[in-house]
Amino acid sequence: MMKQMSAWDRLPVTREMVKRNPMFGNPLRTRDDLARAVLGFYEPLKPYFSDGGGRLRLAVSATHYDQTAAEMEAFVRPLWGLVPMMAGGYGFDDVSRYIDGLANGMDPEHPDYWGEVGPYDQRMVEMAGIATAFLLAPESFWEPMTDRAKDNVAHWLLSINAHPMPDNNWLFFRILTNLALRNVGRQWSESIVREGLDRIETFYLGDGYYRDGEWKQRDYYLPMALHFYGLMVAGLAGDLFPEHAKRYRERARLFARDFQHWFADDGAAIPFGRSLTYRFAQGAFWAGCAFAGEEVLPWGQIKGLLLRHLRWWSDQPFAERDGVMSIGYVYPNLFMSEAYNAPGSPYWALKSFIVLALPQDHPFWQAEEEAMPPSDGEVVLAPAAGFAMRRADGDAVLLMGGQDGHEHRAYDAKYARFAYSSAFAFSVKSDMTSPDYADRSAVDSGMMASFDDLSWISRGHILKAGIRDDLVYGVWQPDERLTVESWLDFASQGWHVRLHRISATTSVSIAESGFSVDRTCEKEPGFQKGLVNEAGRVEIRTPDATSAMVDLSTGRQGEIVRASPNTNIRYPRTLFPRLVTRLPAGRHFLATAVYGLPSHQDEIGDLILSQKMKALMLSFGLVTVTPG
């Protein structure tokens, strides 16, 4: 299926920046294509290596960790693509630069030394990339080192066992590092590895889903970290830890049944949660399954899911002018970044290239790509994660009651919106206190509240969330004055429905919003004709998309919001529909129908509610309607 394109996608400047993408023009269908892509990502980095080769200095933006760790990270993360490429038999002319860089970075007497490892240190994270080199290609990265360098490297890596680390996916960094030390015949700790594997077991929720340890998030760290590293362990150390490996494989098979619905037919994934700057690491789960030899779906479907995803990304303008990957998502964007996103962080995207370690005769490479099975709009519930998913009409949509991820920047946007879409993405706020909140808030597909109509609070502090009676459910309580219970459900084509029970001890304004659409073409003749704002109904029709909201309760005023630029992670310029009302103290019910399709619709289809949502609305005394 062709990628959905908007007016912004077709702009000359967008197309020019797409050409800076190292995957641009690459068909990404064969093993050789992927190897060429990895070298394409490496090539723009060459001018930025330090003299000793152990650091990459890409930009001046900062993180919560120190500059040395950031430069180490930029040096290490390209290895996630280069190592599998070399393990698979491809040449790499600059391998000596990496051998020297690894030796110098872990040499206390060299100017490139990365420093001593400490508690909760970013250096531990990057050890996993080094470990991958010594696990998959020791003959290329370990054996050519001098004996002194080997001693320094082994001593430095082993220090990961001496310090505390976050109680989450980081435990796999310690596991992989110890397995790498074992693989090259150096001191390691089986007991520490086993302790980490056993602790990760406590993160498992069931049905293939994990929470990310103490942070409890269910997001892309589930497929691209917890599953991915578990599958690496299964593939590389299954003989040592057979029971853990067996469980990792079983859980991957369970998860794959749902995870395929996180991707639209054109390969685009549903963006939500933290760390989206890792981009096509969204597909790393499929690569990890192939690496472990686990046929979680037919090989042709696994291959299709991964390669379509890479091809979708190959046509996005995420690279800087020199071809270096930017912080952002579809385009460079620091608004949506995390406090731990350094200039080299995006190169974790190369984890999806681990399939290059597989020989040409592996079933993954021998299989013919297969499309995803046709979707009839089936709704997939994931009670363990609290999600509902539907793939249809060129889009993949996830409904979520919310997650309380307050330790992450813009967590309200990343974890507490009602719906996330592969086609429409989501927006991060740029200002919630301006009187002109209508454009700067950029809270699309979500809800805001204000007690004074000046300062607005975006839905974010989630008390409870999950699946209740086959409906997505979540409770938001910004403070003791307001509690909002929400039930969400898919309806007929393009529609989903939200029902809210609002309890307020004082008067409050509530603003609820729909999907953002690209407004690049707003100066074109006829664009304004696609904007409809009637009582309780807002519609936006562009040549490329349709977004609408209908008030199924009473009394809300519609708005078409022209969001501040660069707030949506997919499109730099957007519009979205919103319904606003002022409620007195007391209990109130609001019901909303939200529509979105990534295509122009002259007529919006009828709303047909599910029986379970209709029954719930009737139980709350709301008369259901079916707007067309």
C-alpha cells in the first residue's frame, strides 16, 4: 500500500529534506538493501568523530546526563546496525576506527576516556551496544584489540555489576554485558544475570505484555526493549537459561497477535509514549523475533511488517541537512523530546537492522513479503495493557484510558490522550497558561480543564485505567476539585465514542478535542469550504483527511483550532476540532463522537454505536443519536 501523503508531504521543501534521509530511494526489500541503508546512516557521521575515535560530537543540545556520556552514546549506537551487518558477512571499511574508539573510550589514560561508571549511569545503557559487538562479531571487534585494551575493556564493562540501576528495562543492559564478557572469555557473573532475569519476570502482566518495571509504562519499550532484549537472550543464551528463553518465545508469540495492529497497512506505526525519536525501533520487535528464529506470525508477514515499516520511514524528512538523524519524530522537533534524548540518541533506531546478522538462507530472508491479513475493522482488546485497537481504512488507532507517566516530558500528550493514530499522530503543548490557549495548548484528541479560563490543565494525572466491561476506561483527577471518568469505544467506520462522568466541586470549563490534520493547503481555493462549525458539530475536510466531532450530549460550543506550529509530531502545521463548555459544580455527563479518516470524505458516514456503549449511555440517562 502507498504511504498516505498530505499537502505538507508534497511541499518542495519537504521533498528536498526527504532526500537527506539515508534510506531515501532505497527499496528496502533485500538483505543487501538493508546493509546499504546501515552504511548510509554511518556515512554522515564520519566528520564528527574525535581524534581518538571514541566519541561523536554531533550537536550542542543537552540531556540530564553529562556531555561525555552523550558523546559516548553517539559513538556506540550506530553499532546496533554496523555489528549485525558485519556479523552477516558484509564488509565495513572503517571497522578499525571503532576498534580504536572502543579501546580508547575505555582507557583511563586516553583523552577519549568515557569516565568511571557510577550509579544510574547512562554509560550502562550504552554498554548493551558494545556487548552486542562482542556477542555477534567478536572476531571483528574484540580479537583485533591488544591485550592491554582487552583488559581495560573487560574491567570497565564489569563495573556495571557494582552500581545500582533503574529497576526496569535497564536490567537487560547488565544481562547482555555479562553475557558478552562470558562470550570473550572474561570474568562475568551468572548469579547477577539470573537475578536480573528473575526480576524482569515480575514485570510481566500476561497475554504477552510487560510493564516497564518501576515506571509501569506500557509503550514501545515493551516491543523494542523488553521483548527485543529477551529475544536476544533466547537466541544467544537459551542453552544457559532455557526456562527464561522458553518464556520469552512464548510471550513474543502472544504479543505478536496484538502488536501487528499497531501498524497501518502502509507501514506507519501508532505513535504514543516516550522515546519516539527512536523512530523505526518501533519495528525492532519483528527483527528480534527473526533473530531468535521465532515465527510468531508466518515469516512472510513478519518480513512485510518490518520492511514496510522501514520503507514508510524512508520517505520521511527526519534527517538534518547533512544526513545526521535529528531529535524528533517525522521531522526535527525538540518540543516532543525527552530529557535523555542526546544528539546521538536517535541511532537506537538501528536495532531494527539486527536481521542483517541472519544468513541469506534464513527463513526470514527466503520468505516472500506478505501483506497483513485484510482488516474488517475488528476491534482488538488488550486488557493486560488497557488498550483497544483497530486497523482499517489506511489508519491504525489505539484507544487508551491513560497511563500516569508524570516523570516524562509532555507525559499528558504521550500517555493520556483518548486516541492515538498512525495517520494523525498527536501534538504536544507549547503553552497552557496563555489567554490565547486555543492555539498554544495543542491538546488534540484529549481533554483540558480550567477553573479560571486562563490556566488550562491537560488530562494527565490518571488514577485508574484499563478495560471495564469491554470498554476502555480511565479516571482523571487533576486535583480534589475535579474527577472525570471516561469510557471509550470504537463505533462504525472512522468513528469512536467517548462518554464522560464529571464530578466537580466548583464551576469548571471542559475542552475536548479530536484528531489533528495537516493545514498546509489552507491557502488553496476551496479549503475553507471544508470547515464546518455548527452547534455541537465541528468538521474539517482537507484534500487529504477528514476530522470531525459531534456533541452527543448538549450545549457545547464547537471550535476549529489552528495549533501553534511544530506541536504535532507528524505535521508542522495543523488544525483540529474542539468542543467547549462551562459546567457548574455538580455531576454531569458528556458524550462525544469523534471521526477521523486519512482521506477526503464528501459525506461522513453514519455513527453506529456498539450495543455496550449504547447501553451505558442509556443507563446514564443520555439519549443516543446517530449523526451522519
